Amino acid sequence: MHIKTISGIAYHLYEDEKEFRKHHLKEDLEEDWRKAKEGDWALSDDGQVFTVLRRAVMYSNQYNKETDYIRTLLGTAFVTDNAKLQGTPPRDIYTFTRRKNSKYITSREKLFAKMVAMGRDSTDAYLTVFKTQNRRYALNRSKVLLRQKRIRTLINKEVEGLMDDLGITKTYLLENAKSVVDKTDVRDGDKLRALETLMKISGLLSTEKKTDSIALIQEFTGFSKDKLKAFETGLIEENASQ
């Protein structure tokens, strides 16, 4: 719990809804802070609970129009879809938050990324980590998180860690892919799709590495240039001959 005294009044910021309910059993809680009114209790983007100290309208040079904003113990933010209220309380709560392009990652976001990397549905992961019971809100917020590069990077690192723990290296994937394509009773189209899936999982088919990846595949499988071109572009015939 964080407490800040403003004009002789103590305002509270709770770590999560569970801590909030210890002190406010029957208080209403707005799960989307963008909809909260002045004086309401609301959830932050990382599951903390705060009071909306002020809600008003001002002209925004960023949005070139009159825009709602709110002030909280997590700072001041315009009420927009891409705005963030999360993390640790700033010294100056009157300054607009600048987390849109921040590399700051909260402990809840780390746990969310880990759960998604382990195969958990992103909405369910959000519901678990951020302690909200509103599934529609969790669906929308999880989509916002997954669009952020820092979260995608974190998920990729978690996936790599899980693969390392299981001994699944890129060499392992390539060797097993070779065993699949060497089978005589498997169609070329199925072989290519299997390869594509394995390479995407391992990160070999990222845009930056595609050329090197195709060369590796050719070395392992002996596919013709035409078939490799089909693999690279995704134009794989369903009834390709063996």
C-alpha cells in the first residue's frame, strides 16, 4: 500500500484488488480506469487500485483536440486507449505519464508473458495475473499488451527459455524436420508445412533471417529451388506429388 497526503487528506494506492477489499468491502470498483469518474476507485493497467483524484478536460497538442484526462497517485494521463497508468507512483503526480514507448515492464506483465509462453490463453492469463473478473475487459487489455514490442520480446525470451529447458535447440528441430521429410509416405506439401511450423517456432523464419533459413533447409532436405520458393512464399500445393 502506498499513501500520499494531499492538502491534508491521505489517499491510498493498493497493490491489488485483494488488498483493496481488506479495507473497502462494499465500495464499487471501476475495472476500466478510462470510464472512472472523479472520486471513483479504479483498476490500473497492472491491477493496482487507486482513487481518481481529478477528471477534467483540456486541449491536447498531442491529439489536437479537447481531451479528457485524469489525475491519480500513478500520475496524470489523457483518457485514451493507448495511455497507461501502471508501475510505481511518480514523485510528481501532476505530470502526464510517458509510458507509451517505455521499456519498463512490471512484475505482472512478466508473469503474463510467462503464462502466454507456456500456452495459456492470453485472456485467461490476464484474468489470472491482473485480478479482474471482467472477461471482455481482459480480452481487450490482453490484445493491447500483445501488440507491444516489449511484451512480444519478453514472450519470445520465455519461449526460448522453455525450449532450452527441454533441450529443444534449432539443431534438434532441423534434425527432426529432416526425419519427417525423409519419409517416403509424406506429401511434399505436408513436409513443407511441417518445416515451416518448426522454423517459425524456433525463430528461423523471422524476416531478418529468412535467407539463411532457406539455405539451411536446402542443406538438410535437398528440396529443389522451385519447392523452396513455394515454401518461402507460402504457395504450397495441397496435392503436391511425393
